[in-house]
Amino acid sequence: MVDERAVAWLQIDNGLVLTGAGGRLDRYGLAELRRGEPVLEQAFFLEGLLPLEQPRYFVPTMELAGGVSADLHFYSDAGSVWLLLLDVTAERDATRRIQQKAYDMTLLQEKEVLLNRRLEAVNAALRETQRELEASRDLARRELERKHLELAEARTLQLALAPPPFRGVVGGRAVTVDVVLEPAKEVGGDLVDHFLIDDDLLVLLLGDVSDKGAGAALMMARTHALFRGIINRPDASSLFRAPENAARLVNRTLSASNASCMFVTLLIAAFDGTANRLTYTRAGHVPPFLRRFDGAVERLGAAGGLPLGLSEDAVYRSASVTLSPGDEVLIVTDGITEAMDPSEAQFGEDRVAEAMGGDLRRLLADVRAFEAGGVQSDDIAAVLLKISHAQGRCPAGQRPPHGKS
């Protein structure tokens, strides 16, 4: 107990002179005390505690020199005051540690409460944001569904513009016309059409707008409507028998109000069944393929003029070729010639020429096989004209397609 508590003692007379001392004085910085001299001049911590006014007095945990804390026990006995010092530094430190931990715990609790409040506020904001996102997502989903429905309807309407195949007579010559139209997206910018003028002139149209999607589809529909509008003119026959004139009229209209700067490559071909002559104007379009009855393939690449919509002053020219029984003319857009395989090689014009002699289903099958499951990169359109070996008569009940209603 003496060693553990570092017990030390002082004896002080009524004149506050140190008369005796002993024990572990060095623990409390009192090793140099001088007996017979005033104690308050040597132990300053006793200032205010002496003279002793009670027979017993206790001062707990007083800080002394060197960071030591001691309990001071004062006793009065026969004219002397005895002071007993007991070391309580360990208890003081333990108490401080406990107090510090309690303080730290209080701070942590306060921080936890504050953090919980902030988290609750953040969670509330997140829940509100989530509700807003879910509402926006639902709105976007409904809008997307609406747009998909509109695009599906637009695709149906666009495909309906493509005429059905024709098996009939033009100017006494039996002919067949097959067409295909497959937009790369829901709607596209390719157009295909055919119609009769004066029962002896079959007009073929194939065009490709310089873009894809909804904008190109609108440009395509406008171009198609302009050509169809010419049919009802009194001079329709002369315009289409010299197709450069029809191209010039449509080009002026498209060029005059073309804020989107789109253009249309177009091939107009007019087959005169009486003269067995095909007259065509190529407005920047892929040259048509002519396969003769003996299997030889030619390209109708005569210059025609600029694509429609680029310049109001563009000049167009026509060229003519005589067709014989067994000949066929294939007109395609670059969605066929520029179809790509997985290595990005193009289908090319040679493969198109090799596919002639069959029908458009075979050509499309060859293109799909070449793409090997890849995504269709461009709109596809084609028209195939075949001249029969026999003179034709219109079967009972069947009328050829006519431009005028």
C-alpha cells in the first residue's frame, strides 16, 4: 500500500514551519524540503490550505509537480498539523480516460444523430427523385410506344405507295414488272413506282433520297407526289415520252424549297410498247442493268444530269435503247450494290449482273446471304422489267395499271 500509493507525510507546527517529513517525498517534488523553515515557501500548493481550521481536512486529487495527483489528508495533533499525501495519479488518469470516452461517445452520438437526420433528408430526396424518374420513365415509355406505333403506321403507308407487280400489255407488247421496297429503318428514302400513259407507254420510277429515316421518307413522299401529279396534266404523255422534261419540272420544285438540302437520285424509264423503245433519264442514279435475251449484260450509263433538288437550273438529257423479246431491265438503288458483308466488303454491281435472269426474290436472297446476318445498312428498292417473247393481249377482266383515274 505504501509503495503503491507513494505515501509521504509532512509535520508542520502552529507557526507553519516544517518540523518533519518522510516517505516518498520525491514522488511529489518535495525531496528538497528543509526542516525548520516556513513550509509555505517550500510547498506552494499548501497556500490557502493552512493554517488548519478543522481537526481533520481532506483535499482530493490535487495536482502537484510533475503531473502527479495526490489526495491530501490533514490532521491536527498536539500543536502540529500532519499532512499525508497519497498518490492517486492512476485513478485520475483512468477517470480522465473514462470522461474522455464519455465525451467522445457523446460527440459520436450527436454526430450519429446529425448524420441520421441528413441521411433521412437524403433518402427522402432520393425517394422523391425516384418517383420523378419513374414518372418520367413511364412518360418516355408511353411516348416511345406512341412513336413506334406512328412509325409502324408510317411504314405501312410508305410500303403501300409501292405498286403491285404488273403482268399485262403495253402497246401490244406483253410485259411484266416486279418491284421491291425495303426501308432500312421503320421508314426510308427510297421510292419505286410504275404506271401507264396512253396505254402504250409504261413509266418506271426508282429514286433514292440522300438520307434515311423520317426526313428522307418525307422527301421521298413529296417527290413521289410530284411525279404522280404530272400524270393528270394534259401534256403528261409528252413529258414522260421525253422523261428529261418530267425530271426538270420536279427538280425545279424540289430545289426551290429545299431547306434540308436533301437530294434525290432518280431513274425515269419510259417503255414505248409500240416502238419497243426504252427512253430513260438518269438523275445521278446508279446505271440500270440491261440483260439481253442471249444473256449478255449491258449498263445503261448515259449521262442524264444532277440529282433532283440540288439546282433549279440543272439540265437533263435522255437516252434510248431498243428492247427485244426476252430482254429485261433491272433498276436498283445503292442499298443493293453497297450492301456489306461482315468484313465490310460491298455486294457490288458484278453480283447484281450475275443475279439477272431470275427474279427479285432471288436477288434479295443473294443480298441477304452476302450480308450473313448483318444489319441492313441502307434502304433497298428495285424494279425489274421483262419483255415477253409473245405479242400480248389483255386477258378478259384485267386492265393494265394506268396513271389516270
